[in-house]
Amino acid sequence: MLAGSTLVACGGDDGGPPVINLYGFASAAGFDKVIADCNKRAAGAYEIKGNLLPSDADGQREQLVRRLAAKDDQMDLLGLDVTWTAEFAEAGWIRELTPEQAEAATEDVFDAPIQTATWKDKLYAIPKHTNVQLLWYRKSLVPEAPATWDEVREIADQLEQEGKPHKVGLTAAQYEGYVVAFNTILSSLGGTIVNEDSTEVTIDDTTTEALEILRDFARSDAASASLSNSQEPEVFAQLQNGEAAMIINWPYVLSAMRGAAPEVAEDLGWAILPAFAEGEPPRATLGGMNFAVSEYSKHPEETFDAAMCLRDDKAQLAVAIDSGEPPVMKRIYEDPEFQKVYPMYAEMLEELDTAVPRPVTPLYQNISTVLSNTMSPPRDIDPDSTTDDLKSAIQDALDGKGILP
């Protein structure tokens, strides 16, 4: 849905408290309660108003970019995908946090989410929630979790020979989820897409190896016939309907399965992602969201305070339980209430310690588009030529040439 009316309240014009207009995550399940609680605790210092954005990430970014490019001062607090911080910071659309704000925003926060909120060694956003994918499996089919990708493939082959469900669900449609899957494989092999300051492409032989893994899987009987059209909901359905024995997906799977198919939820097991190379631990690609203060906000101090309330301990726990978004703060994982809802918390903690962000660059949208286009469909990948295509196209993107989002 598009953001409500353009007649958004101008904070304090009527003599009341400053209105902090939030764009992003406002419509998440249960978040209206978090907003109401923060407004109550603000005691008249400010009033947070949630505003709707399109439901898809691309639509959200498009609307934010258009309004910020127009210097819209009716936008205060912005909910940004973790891949957008560099772009918005470089454009001058979001405020750098002061040293005092940065210290408060990063206290007890995992290192990887902080990286997604940072650009050129400066913190521009407040980590709000994070995410890492896990390996999910049916315990009746897979009694013990596979530790490596080779074991995943071997189990799938054995189940097929036995005439049992044997598919392995993976997001490989032409969209961001495919980029996440590729980045996880590449990172687990020790590879990267760009260098540390995102000025040079680092596509190399490791990339070729990652592409071979994707291509070989896509052509195997372990892959779903709908692999090239599979996003998170389709992968979830493959596990629910008995097609898949194993899938790679986010932690929401357990709570969602409890609601959709309780009998399947009882049969679910989970583990950290499989290793894709011998002796190399898996490195999950980080998901999540950050809060940023608009450069054009009339109330930047109150907006920062509102953001900190919307992601304090109480809010982190509520969002994790109601919206399925894992906390960025380590101490929440010790909370018994959180552990009850997320019995996979130990595996999540293990992955969060080594998780990797996607390339931190203002040109990430271009790079993502190049990756998902060039690698689609996965069964048609030619590892050597696709590596060459990625190398030249991503360097063109970094140099400001070629594809635009």
C-alpha cells in the first residue's frame, strides 16, 4: 500500500508536541503497540506517527528516494533495509550520529549489524533488528542435521532412492533473496564481491566455485522444479507441503509453521547453515533493518530519542515475538521469554558472530541487479563465462556505468 495521505502532520504546528513521522516498519505486526508505548513514555516530548510504505523493498526505497531527493521535511525517522545506509548517507539524506548518539545506538549490539549502519567509518543509522538464515529439516526424514553442503546433497540423493520427499529449498528467483543465497555461498568459501571500500570488484576463482555449486545444485534432482521462481514463501511451502526435506530460510519458519501446519512444526529440526567448503565455517548473509534520522527533519533530536525508544529492550523483545524480527542486542538472547519463542537462539547466536553484510556501497542496488540478472536462471549458469560477466558488469556499476536501478 502507498503511504497514506500527503497531508502528514507537521510536528508541533498546532502547539502540541513535535510529531515524529516514521516511514518504514510502521505496519509490522504488533508495532502499533510499540509506537503507542513510546508515545506514552515520551510524556509529551514528542508523538510518533506511523506512515505506510509499499510492502515490497524496491517500492519502499523508490518512495523514500523520491521524497528525500525533494528534501521533504515531513519525513523524520526512516526504516532502511540494511543495504541502503551507504546510498542514503552518500546522498546526504540521513544524519551522521553524534559520538554520544553512536555510543548509545551501538551498546551491546552485534558487530555485523553495526557494519550495516556505517559508511566511511561514520555511523549513520541505529541498528533496529537483524536476521540470519538457518538450515531447516524434517526430523522424520533427516534424523541428524548435515554439517556440510556435500552431506545435504548425499542425504537428498538417499531420500530420493528411498522414494521419500528429498528436495532442498533455496531462494533462487531473480530477486534479492537469490543474491543473499549467492553471497552466503561465496562468503563461506572465503570470497567477496567487492573490496573493503567498495571501489574494486573482487570476483575471482572463488566466485567460479560458488557459481559451480549453484549450477550443479540447480541441475540436480535435489532442486525443486520451481527453483528459478522460488522466493521465501515458496521455499516455506515446499517444506510445509511435503516436497522438501530441507530448506534454507529465516527464523520465522518455526512460528509460521506452528500456525500453518502444527504437525509439520513438531517435526522440524534446525541447524546452522552447512559448510560449503571443507574446513571453512559457513558465513550467513545478514538481513535486518536500521533506523535513520532524515537530514530534513525539523526535529532531529526528538527523532533520535524516538528511534531509541522504538528499539530499546522492551521493543526488541516485542518485535521479535510479534513480528518475527530477531534483536540486534546480545542480551535479549538471554531472555527466557525470547528463548521460548526462539528455541533456535543458540544457532542464531553462532551465526551472528560470523555473519557478513552484503557489499556496503552507495551502488548496492546496481550490484544486486547485476548479480540477480546475470545468474538467472541458475541451471543456465556457465561458471567461467558468468564469472567474467559479473566481473565486468559489477566494475562498470562501481565506475558509474551500465545498469541503473
